[in-house]
Amino acid sequence: MTVNNENSTPLSDPHLNDVLPVSPKLVEEIVCALDQLNKEQVDFLLRPLHSADIADVFEQINDNHRKLLTSLIGSRMEPDVLSELDDSTLDDVITEMDDKDVARAVSQMESDDAVHVLEDMDENEQRKIIDALPDKDRLIVKEGLSYPEDSAGRLLQKNLVSVPGLWTVGAVIDYFLIEENLPDEFYEVFIVDPMHHPIGTAALNKIVRSDRDKKISEIMEKEPTLVRVDTDQEEVAYLFRQYDLTSMGVVDDGGRLIGVITFDDVVDVIEEEAEEDLMLMSGIQETDITESVFVASKNRVTWLIVNLGTAILASMVIAMFDATINEMVALAVLMPIVASMGGNAGTQTMTVTVRAIATRELTATNMKRIIFREFSIALLNGVIIAILIGGLSWVWFDNTLLGLVMGVAMIVNMIMAGLAGILIPITLDKVNIDPALASSIFVTTITDVIGFFAFLGLASQVLI
């Protein structure tokens, strides 16, 4: 979906060779020009920038300057700038733009980028933009939005190259020369049967190096990697990574080819999924550096409240041994070390496990071996740390039994931390709960409770 608008004057060229970085000094100069409402200076500063760099400028300036910048360049906004913006900044920019200008930009985008820009809009705003699109583009966007969120249908581009298997290589090359609506970039040609079912693919380099009289079906790769339109985007990313693909066909329920996903879109998915896992492991719903204070607080506070509950549980364990602590002040000094070491060890194992689950490196086939491996690592690390902290405790407080208790408690806690770090994500994944979201809460709770219970329980039996 790439309609050129001759009346528009793009502020950036995505193919510029001389791409300037967005330095703090440049942002400061742009802000100064905005404060002075100096449109010519703003244009001068933005003109050499790549679309992605202009998007960075929008994300780095405050709300008022963002509104000013949008008002100055909104009517000439390069489509690629909108597709590069993060979600919250995109909402701000589109809100300030005229609906016709948004529709113009959307009509010049590839279908997957158009869907990305529109999918999180308010329903009424979305409808106004879609109604302003040309008829052909409107149908394509509506179709894209009809697919499930985070599915292959949201990633696909409708514009692809497909040819019959009976064509010769020469006919395909001639088609390239005369067809006006080819994609701006493509890496392979899909070969289809009369019902438009894909039967193979042919890479461009293979086509241009083959004899013109050969049938395209003779040089194609049979059994191409395909996905259904409702396939989850994580599955799509896995297939690209697993088979080193540059593009992949998308088929409907009847097996007919309806679009293509290219590697540049999958790179975005991989980054998005990795970022999502990182945020969830910290109890954050999404990247919120550009969100308002209220929205960011709302995103974070839920899991902080859950953490408060688990912290109270750990405190209740400590309260069970308050008499023991009163008898020996050294226990209060050493308790934070037990909790800290267990928490760090559990987090290390949990992070590795969550990532292994996401990348499918941890499967039912190797699960027992990986669990035993993590147990062995936890045991070895526990012994090493126990020797260090046990010896230190002995020397520090001149108490051999205290050093022994500290060492044994550390081994117990490190082993439990390692097992919790791998078993909790696996269990959550089995019951269809995202392990990145909830693992840290449970792992932290277990390491704190077990660590305090082992240390104080042993101390009450041995030292008091």
C-alpha cells in the first residue's frame, strides 16, 4: 500500500547515506527553534535526519514541544516517522495531527505499518482515519485490523510477488521490468498453483543467475516455510530465527497466499518480546519512560503491592524467631546477607530459565537434565559462598558455631533459590501463565522465607 502524494514534501529520506545522529546538542537546538516558532530553522535541522532519528526527537522532547513540532510539520509528516514512534508518543502526535494528514501518511505505508499505527487508537478516532483512506487502502487496513493482536496477520504485507509455476525465468524477469506495483523491497518470489496456494519460493539471486528458458518451478525451493494468518508473532519470530529466513508467506484458512512477512518486521517483534519479558520480570506492564506520571505509577504499583504482601510474609517468619534474635544480635546483622544472596542466585537462574523458555531452548526433552544442571550449579555456588561467609562470620564474631550455622543456611538457601529459579517459571508456563510476569514474585518470596527459616531455625537449635 504505497500511494505517492505529489503535493507532500517529505522532511526525510529513508535512503539518505549521510545519517546524522540525534545528539543532545541537536535536540537543544530544535527545542530552541520551537520556542521561537522558527519553522525554517526547524526544517533545516530536521531535513538531514533519517525518519527513525526524527522519531527519536519526538520521543526526547516534552509534551509542549512535541505539540509545537507536530503543528509545524504535521501536514508534511513522513509516514516512516509515525511507524517508528513508540506507542505513547504516537498517540500524542496523532492527536495533534489533522485526520487528513494522518490518512495521507497511512495510505503511503506498507499495510503492516499502517495497522501498527492504527491498532491502538481510540475506536472513534480510528474510524475517522480509516474513513478518510482511499477505498483500496481502507479495505486492506480493515482486513489487517480484523486479525488477532500479536498475530501473523498484523505483521503481513499485502504487496508481494507471486507467479505461476508454468512461467519461465525470462517471463518472471520481464514481469519485474513492466509491473508498476511491485513492493519497494522484496527478497524472493512465491510460486503459486492456479488456486493461489504457494508451492515454492525462488530467491532473487537464483532467478537472475538462471537460464531464461528454464521454468521457474525448476529452480524453486519446494515446501516453503509458511504460517497461518492467526499464528502468534512469537512463533513467527522463532521460525525466522530457527531457519534464517528473509521472508515468509502467510496463508489463510484455505491455504491461499495472502501476504508476506519480512525479516525487518520480525526484528521489531524480537525486540518487542524481549523488552516485554524484561519489563514483566520487573513488574512493569510496558516501557513507560514516555508515559505520564499517573499512567506509569498505575502500571507499576500493582506488583509493588503484591511485593509488599510477600515481604510481610518474610517478616512473619522473622517474627517467629524474635526471641532468638534478641538473644544474639549477630543474627540480625547477618540476616540481610542470607536474603540478598538467595535472591540474587534465584534471579540469575530465573532469568536464564525465562529466556530459555521464550527461545524454546528449554523443552520437555531436556528439562530433567537442565533442572539437574541448575541444582548442581546452585550446590557448587552454595558451597563456595558458604565457605566464604561462614569463615567471615566466624572471624567477625569469634564464634565457630555461628560460622557453621551461616554456612549451612547459605547452602540450603542457594539450593532452594536455584530450584525455585527454574521450577517456578516452568510451572507457570505449564499452566499458561507468562513466566516473565509472575516468576520474580514467587522466587523472591521462597528465597526470603526459606533463607530466614533455615538461618534462624538452625540458630535457635544450635546457638541458643
